[in-house]
Amino acid sequence: MTDYYQILEVSKNATPEEIKKAYRKKALKFHPDKNPGDSSAEKRFKEVSEAYEVLGDDNKRQIYNQYGEDGLKGFGGGGAPGGPGGFSSMEEALRTFMGAFGGGGGGGGDSMFESFFGGGGGSGHDHGPKKGASKKVGITISFDEAATGVNKEIAITNYHTCNSCNGNGTRSSQGIRTCSTCQGKGQVFQSRGFFSMSSTCHECQGSGQVITDPCSDCRGQGRVKEKQKVKIGIPAGVDSGMRLKMNGYGDSGTSGGPPGDLYVYIDVEAHEQFERDGDDVYLDLPLTFPEAALGTKKEIPTPLKESYKITIPEGTQTGKILRIKSKGFPNVHGSGSGDLLVRIFCETPVKLSPKQKELLKEFEELETPNNHPRKSNFFDRVKFFFTK
């Protein structure tokens, strides 16, 4: 007795989706077009198609599960597919194959089959207008240029429509004829078994036309390579990794198609003083011990090269961040500006004079725990490490 589940290598509890998936995998493996002249592969193809014809139909599967292969002999008045011996012809097996892949007379099967077995594309023509290829370039700008915006000029090499022939590729209107190989369709067709396969015409490269009197400047291509200078307006607020699109600055199209586009990728150099985080900007501000302890006023720079006077509160600690609203980077989309974040750090003096050392020792003698709350709290928290 034939075991259809074993042929498809699925369990008896397999879902319809699992059965269909298993059949597709095996049908593609043993298809005659992938195994020309292999009789054993042809036999396996018929077997898996017969198994799917039964298990892929709910009514037939129910009868098969209850009565086995013999129960299918009278199904629908015609017995099992092809009778006890399986499919009577390869045509029936192929019809099942096309049905499982969505083909079978609807016109979609041919393109499906081509995608699996190397066909040359659908039935459409390739010689209509085509958009030109897009190009991409990288450009590096300074931090200051990114903050204010800048205009740059770059040189690129593109395909441009040939002026001598206006993109026709020929010196005269009589220099173009319909391709005799594909009859102007841009594709050639050949039969393979029960299927019609298509591929791009090798004579005209899919254009449907052959140039007999090519233009001497573009040699029949309709396009020539030329260098051109492009001015790029870079808006304020751009950041590394951003991309600008220049419409129509790519290669020219073919057969009257539009030109491609130019994509400009931005890279912003780092700054010695400022550190950017989105639209916010950090600035490290060093202070002396007296300035941090007593408080002070400082004049600091901003990303837009403006000066800003900031007040340092008395007792400011290292690591404190003072926020200055709207003095950061301008938003590239025009939605205001980020903030300038001033990070404070207090420098320890070096190369002290004898007088300075004397004053610091005197200051130390006047110290109280309240002067250094973080220090006091730190030693209170770690003192248990030193107890036995």
C-alpha cells in the first residue's frame, strides 16, 4: 500500500499548509526540467504529485485516512489520480504542480515557474522609458559649518544625454530599425515541455530596436560621460550620517526616462571644545578652587560663535552641569535649537609657592565636616569595611 504521508515526509496530523510546503519542496527538487533525462526523478515527481493530489484535498484525505488507497478508487467516478498506479501522464502531474504554485491556466504560473527555473522575466517589454541610475557622494564639513549651514561645490562624473543625437543613439531617423530577432518585443520565447519561457533578446538587449547608423559621439548609447560641478546647499544643524537628496543630478535616463538622483552623505568633523549630542552641545568649563568655592561669573563661547556670560553658584562641585536653554545646535528641520550644557570641573593647583602652601594648611585647620558633605557621607558608608 502506498503511504502518501511517507512520500511527502509529513505526519498524519500535518496541517494543509505543512503538506503544501512539503510538496512544493519535493516537486521543485524532482521536476523534469531540473532533471532532464532522469527517469527516477520523473517517477518521484509523479509520486509526490499523486500524494499531494490526495492529501491536499480535504475530502480525499478524509477517505484515504479512513479506507486507505483502495477507498479512493471510486472517488468522483474516476478513481484515484491515474488509477492505482498513480498519474496516467506527466501532464496531470504538471497540472497539479502548477495548481500548487498558483498557476494552472491563470497566466501567473509561467512567471512563477520562471522565477524557480531561470526564466528571463515576465511578458512586459524592456524598452520603455527608464529612470537613470542614482549616484552617491560623501562630503566632510567642519563643526562650525554644520552649525551655521554652508554652500559647497563638488565635481561628479555622470552620464548625460548626448547632444549630437538628442539621446536617440543614431545620426539619422533612418538609422533605427525594428529588431528582427524579437520583432520589436525585446524578448524571445522558447518552449520547454509544457511551458513557454522568455528571456531578454540578445540582439537588441531588450530595447526592441537595432541601431544601424550609430552616433559617432555616444556610439549608439544615447548618453555620454561628462564631468560637472554641483553646488550643494547644506542646511544648518546637519549631523554625521545624514543624507541630502539632489533631485535629477544622477545619470540621465534612457528612452526618454527621467534622470536619477544624487545622494550626498554628510560627515561632520569633531570640535576641540564642543561635544555634540543630537541638538544639545556639551562644553567642559575648568574652574579654580576659589572660583568653584566662592562662585564667579564666566564668559563662555557658544556653537554659533556668540559669547554668553554664565553665573557659577557658590560651592559648585566638579561634575555639575549647568543648562543654557536654546544655545546649542540649531535643529536641521527648523524646530528651534538644542541646549548648551556646561560641565564644571575644578582643577587642583600645581607648583604651589611656599606662601600658597602655608595658606592652604591654615585653611585645612579651619575645615569642618559641613564643608565637604560628600566626603563625610562617603567615609560613613565605607567605614564598616575597616571594622572587625
